[in-house]
Amino acid sequence: MDTPARLLRLLVLFTSRPQWSAQELTARLEVTPRTLRRDVTRLRDLGYPIESTTGPYGGYSLGAGGRLPPLLLDDDEAVAVSVGLRELSRIADPVIAEAALGALAKLAQVLPSALRDRVTALAEVTEGLGGPVPLRDEVDPPVDAGTLMTLAMACRRLERIRFGYRTGEGETSRRHVEPHRLVSLRRRWYLVGFDLDRDDWRTFRIDRIANPTSTGGRSASRPVPDATALVSEGVAVRVYDVQAVLRVHCPPRLAAREIPPTIGVVEPGPDDAPTTIVRIGGDADWIARYVAGLPFRCEVLEPGEVRTEIRRLAHRLLREHPAVSQVAGSGAKSSTLLPSGSKTEA
């Protein structure tokens, strides 16, 4: 390793950990202690505040201040930064979003051509889905960057792929899929594709996909669905045993403003429609509490168990918040609240 490359490698090491011992650095760089001391001196001369301490717990560290070290990223880190900046530009306020897009453009300019092509492919085939992430699992396994890029390139090239897949119940199978789009939902990623064995469009959690490989075959020309709508229906409705159908008394645009796509599926309709059909999945008691908190009138069309839970919730609230209250032990007289907010003595 020549001197410039060694200095860059040394900076990467300094930025990856708070402190290094001299023995660790010489072993990583495969140099002598004397060469290490020279390299540290060179970095100090360039303006990097490399601090050193002696003793059994001594070593080297990059101090505060000085010049900003060059940003050195491996391929996976570059992909992660690009994905993070693009997601931030989508969900942040305009000022932060503009800054994120600016940083993304600068990063794209310095990426090697092969890596730039992969990052561009990921951006072209990825769609974002807003709303809170459903917490069915306590911890979501991390998404492998290599798997993500393989799927992105397959979507872009319209190439059929095979992969192993594990369902939420732990069942495993091999899938033969024509990939269409990737959908990001905060910390989760989904692949939307046509399952050739099941002859239907399906969504797949990417953290449950293993060893995707291209078959060399081309995807057939067929009508494609709205990828985000398909994922929305999957996470908000289809994964639950109880699926409620509501009629909300407001236009679809107002319903969509209050009900995120990860909570319910709002059926499209005219802007001036007086009512909208919404489908929500979950436990019956959870659906009842959610419906009770919506700011517009709702009718539960089905199932009956959700209507029963809503009545049970209403009776409990009426018991806990009666119109006439007695303050025990205070000797105060009870009073009734009139609609105007005035009180009349009982």
C-alpha cells in the first residue's frame, strides 16, 4: 500500500472508532511502529488533530476540530447513505428536503460509475409509502444491502428471479417471481412482483428473502398494479384475521388525510362524494378504539364483532363519565352540565 492510500486508510480507521492502540493500527496497516508514527505526523501536518496518549491504555484518536476528514464509504455504506437521503427528501420539511437532495446530487457525482448505476437503479424502482409501521414483530431483522441491490437491478432489467422466502409463520418455500417495484415503509422494505407459480401479484418482505438469483428469463408484458396500494392493502388489511369495512361520512381525500395507508385502505371515489368506503384490519377491540377516535361519523358495515366492541366501548365510557357526578365525602351538591356549559343546582 502506497503512502496516500495508507493515509486514507488510517483516516477511515480513526473515524470508525474512538481510539486505537499502536499495536492494532500497525497490524491493520501491516506497517512498522516507525512508519505509523510518520503517518500520524503527516496527518497532523495536514491539519488533522490526531491525539496520542501513553500508558497501558494509551493509543491514538482523532480529536475534535481541525479539518473535516474526507468521507470514505464502501459500497454498502454509499447505498445506505443514498437511500437515507432520498427517504429524508421525501418526508422532511421543504428546507431539510432540499438540503438532502443537494447532498444526494453531490454524492452521485463522486460515486464510481458501476456503483452510481446501482444507486440510480434503486431510485428508479423504489416507491415510498408513508404512515406508521405496523408493529406485528418486536424487532425487524435488517435488510441486506446486497439483496436489496440485486432485487433493484432485476426490477430495472425486467429479469425473472428465484429466491427462498420465509413467511411470518416461519414457513419456507422457493419462489419464481417477475419483480416489478420495491416499496419502502420506514424501516421495512417490500418487493412487489408477479408470482409465476401462484399466477398472481404478491408482496414480499425483503428481510425474509434469501439468495435471490436471476434466471436469465425476461418478465412477460402484463398490466401492472399500483405497488404502494398493494403493499398498503397487505400491511393494513390482509395480514389480519379481522377485517372491517367502514362507511365514513366524508369525501375520500379527507378520509385519506386522517387514515394513513398503513392503517386502512381508502377506496377511491369522486372528490365530492358524501361517503367513502374504508377497510381496516386488526383486533376487533383495536378497530373499535380507532374508529371511535376518528373525527367524522363512521358506520361499521362488517363484521358484527367490531360493532359489538364499539357498543361495549361506548357503554364503558358512559359508565366512567356520567352526566351527573357526586363528589364523595366533600359535602358538595351534584350538578348537571348543560350544553351551554352553565350549571344548575340539584
